[in-house]
Amino acid sequence: MENRAVVWNRIKANPECDVLIMGAGVNGTGLLRELALQGVRCILVDKGDYAAGASSKSSRMIHGGLRYLENAEFRLVSEAVHERNRLLKYAPHYVMPLRTLIPITSWFAGLIKSPLVFLGLPVTPGGRGALIVKMGLTFYDVITGRNRQTPRHYFMSKMLTELEVPGLKPEMICSANYWDAWISQPERLCVDMAREGCRINPKCAALNYVIAERADARHVRLRDMASNATLDIQPRIVINATGAWVDLANRVLGLTTRFMGGTKGSHLVINNQELYYALGDRMIYYEHEDGRICITFRFMDKIIMGSTDIRVANPDEAVCDEAEIDYMLTTLRGVFPKLKVSMHDIVHIFCGVRPLPFSGLDYTSRVPRAHQLQVTDADDQRTYSVYSLIGGKLTSFRAFGEQVADKVLRELSLERKESTRERTYYGAEEYPDSEDAKQLWIELVSQSSGVDSARVKTLLERYGTQAEQLAKIDEPTWRQPLETLPEYTVGEIRMIAEQEQVLHLSDLVRRRTLITILGEANMAVLTEIAAIAGEVLGWDEDKRRVEVDAALKEAAGRS
Ligand SMILES: Cc1cc2nc3c(=O)[nH]c(=O)nc-3n(C[C@H](O)[C@H](O)[C@H](O)COP(=O)(O)OP(=O)(O)OC[C@H]3O[C@@H](n4cnc5c(N)ncnc54)[C@H](O)[C@@H]3O)c2cc1C
């Protein structure tokens, strides 16, 4: 990626653009990639880091959303299943199949309630028995149809389920099993899409820590939060992809909207060996006694579990509170009653705000999850139109981006040049297509680079097939492990700091690597990484201390 100062000067030299995209989450970066391919000049900015919003705080499931069937969101589920399949195929370095098990405690529960929920009547969702789940999973299989990337669902008896996943609640009578997918690094996916967009269309630009702070009839003023410099740009269209912040960002543009009604969702990252082995390679998708669906699955060598769903007024103030932690641990004890999981096992907490549409519904789980686009046309007050992106899932960002891009192209009187439907993501070029091929790839790169195969495997998981080039870098620091965290090397940290628009230590440890989310961001690790990154970024001792404190606070789930 280009250096931040270089990008800023490039924008300054030519402040006119077709599209200004506000927000560099998965929707903003996905749109940049989509529009860049069509030759549209876009400038993408985020007031924080890439993926700093919901895109780094999700449950990391790439899924159709089985439970949305209950709300009759068939279009959403169908679109999301197809997008899941595309991500499995074109981003296999980040998106992998996930075996999912639903423990079931009744055959017929929900036969009355679910249709009422389905009809939009005001009843609390919950109590989903085997028959209702069977209907949902059959629909799931049908819509995947010919494009199948995952096996069909099946049911398992209580006895078999207990053998496969020991310790599940004794009331269970059977389990439903199906496949969805998970994403290891949505944060890097966002960075990669911004990088790819600017590479395929060098007229485009992407910058983090740049806020749109005010606007007049023709211009939007950007402020670089690092240098405090400002510049006025002249867009033809503004796309507001700020997720839960859409209404706040519209206010900057002089619009009064009430599109959003975000809910916060928290997750715990847990280090508990008993639970780790009980889960095996399965995600447990379970219903708590209040009807809320929770999930728990292995994430690398830890476990992610969540989440809550609580309305919030200001997305900037959303943090996980003690009551949420208690609630999540209680749900876990409900599904695995014999396992001892406690506060001491929590290694990281994160909380994000779902960019849901405003709704007066009583139950947050009933708020529609489908995405919508609201266009405010240009008029006497404003020479640019404003597109507000509302809702959407991590899973279906590409489809949403495609639909928005088609509207943009129409407004700009341009033809679509390329589709992203079958386009490989950065890092997935010539990715080995089976486990055997992967092993072979690792061995071959190991032989040609002289780097041991375990390290090549790690690089492949982190950077996709870019790993080949990285393994071959003939520079001593590239092979020098960190003293405090030997899974990373000094050269690797330097590369990220230099090439991926890192401004703060948190960018590096939370959104370019998995260090924080895996609970490894302790004082010693952060101090070592701050020293390496600080050398590249010119941080003095005071600045390093400030950066370490902020990263520690984030690691503890307090920001
Ligand atoms: C708890 C939780 C669990 C979820 N689980 C899943 C899941 O398992 N699977 C799934 O598919 N989806 C899931 N989602 C939904 C998914 O994460 C979001 O729908 C998706 O990430 C939204 O992306 P976005 O780009 O629209 O918004 P965000 O990722 O929130 O990005 C918005 C960006 O806008 C920036 N911004 C704000 N104001 C301004 C401004 N004035 N100027 C410039 N930039 C600004 C922010 O800094 C932020 O980076 C979950 C969400 C949450 C919160």
C-alpha cells in the first residue's frame, strides 16, 4: 500500500473525484474494489483504521443466516449462501468451511411460535425443535443447489452427538449438523481490497484516519487526523458506508436522516483446553433459554463465543459491560453444564455495533438484516448525490457493493467493464485447491526458500499465496523471530508497519495481525513490537508508551 503522506499529496494534486467513499469497513473497501475495476475514480477515507468498526468485531461467520429464515428473509439468506460459496472459492486463504452443530432439545417446539414470528406477529423468538430446524436446513440445501461448496445437512442421534461433542447439555435429544464458513482475517480482507482497488486503478486513493468534517454545496472537507492538514475535495457522488455511523456522517454532509438503529454485540475470546477439545472442528450454534442464538467455535488455538444484541444510541460509546460477560458465560454453562469456564479463561473481549436499520420492533433479533440503499439526489443545495448504505452482513458485502456500483455507473453514464463474481481476492491467486495440494505447495516453497515448512504454512495462512514471495525475502530480519512472540519475525512486523498504512500500534496488533484477538498483546509483546514499528514510523519513547497503553486498553476490551 502507498504511504499515507504520498496518498494525501496525490489527492491534493487532484481533488476532483467521481466517488468519495466514507468508511473503510468491508462495505466501503468492497465498493472501492468494485468501482475501481469499472474505471471509476474513487477516494476512500475512514475516520479510524481500516475495518475498525463492525468489520473487525463480528462473529466471523460467513453464513446464510439460518435464523433469518424465521423472519422470512429468504432473499437475504439466498444471496448470503451464494456469497458464502463465492468467498469459499475465491478467498480460500481467509474463508474456510465450518462444521456446525445445533443441539436440539425438542422434536416439535416452535411449530406454533415460528410461523407467528414468520408472519411478523409480536412474539418472542425461540424454542426451535427438530422439525423447524429440519425445514430451515432443507431450504439452506436447496438454495445452495448446483453451486454447492459444502456437504448437505444431516441429523445425529443423542448418543452419536455425545460421542462427537462430549459434555453437551443432557436435555439434548439429537443434533442437526450442517456446514457454513468462517473467516480468519476480515481485517486483512478490507486492507487487501483497498490495496487491490488502488492497484488496478491507480487514479483511486484510500486513506485511514481521515475524517470528512464538513461539506458545502460542491466540496467535502477532509482532515488528516495525523497531520491535522485539511483539503477540500469535489466529488460527483458521496457514498456513506460508515455502518452504524451513517446518520452521524450524513449530518456532516448537511442531511438529517434516521436510517440506523444499531445494536451492540460483544464476544469473548476464551482459552480453555476442556472446551477446546470438546468443540473439536465444530461450531456449536445453540439457543439460550431466552431464545437468543449464541455461537462458540475454535478460533486458531482459542475459542470465540458470543454474542449479545443490545440497542445503543452512540456507536462510539459501545463497550462490553460486566452484565454481558456474565450473560455470555451463563449461556456457555447452559450448553456445556459440566465444563468449568470462568472469567479467568477470557483472554480478549470485543464489542461492535451492527449497522441495522432503524426499527420500532421490540425484539432486536427481529430487526431485518437485509441491506438497503437510500439515495439522496443532488439538488440546489448540493451538486453531489449521497448514497447511504444501510445494514448488510460481512458475508454479503460483494453483492451489496455490486448493486450499489450498478446504480453509481448508471448515474455516471458508464458501462460495467468487469464483474467481481468470479474474481479471485488478493492473496488467493493460484491457491492450492485441496489439502494435498496445499501440503505440496508448502513443501515446494519450503525447499525453494530454505524456510521450514511450519513457517511457510503460517505465512500461507496469513498472507495467502503472497507467502511464496515473502518466504523468499533474503534479508536477515525476515528470519529473526520476535523474542516475546516467535510466531512473528522482525522483518514481518517492519513490512506491515511500512507497507500497510499503520499509524497506531493497535492497527498492527488488532487489524493487521491476530495478536490482540488471540490474547497475546501483553506488555512485553507490545513493547517489543512498538520498538520495531516505532523505528519505521519515527516514534520516540513517549509516543511508544502512549501506543502501548492504548493497545493494552483495547486488548482488555476497554475501547
Ligand atoms: C457483534 C456482531 C456480530 C456480527 N456477526 C456477523 C457474522 O458472523 N457474519 C456476518 O456476515 N456479519 C456479521 N456482522 C455484521 C457485519 O460485521 C457488518 O454488517 C459489516 O461488517 C458492516 O460493514 P460496514 O463496512 O458497513 O461497517 P463498519 O465495518 O462498521 O465500517 C464503517 C466504518 O466507517 C468509519 N466511519 C464512521 N464515521 C465516519 C466518518 N464520518 N468518516 C469516515 N469514516 C467513518 C468507521 O470508523 C468504520 O471503520 C456482525 C456484526 C456485529 C457487530
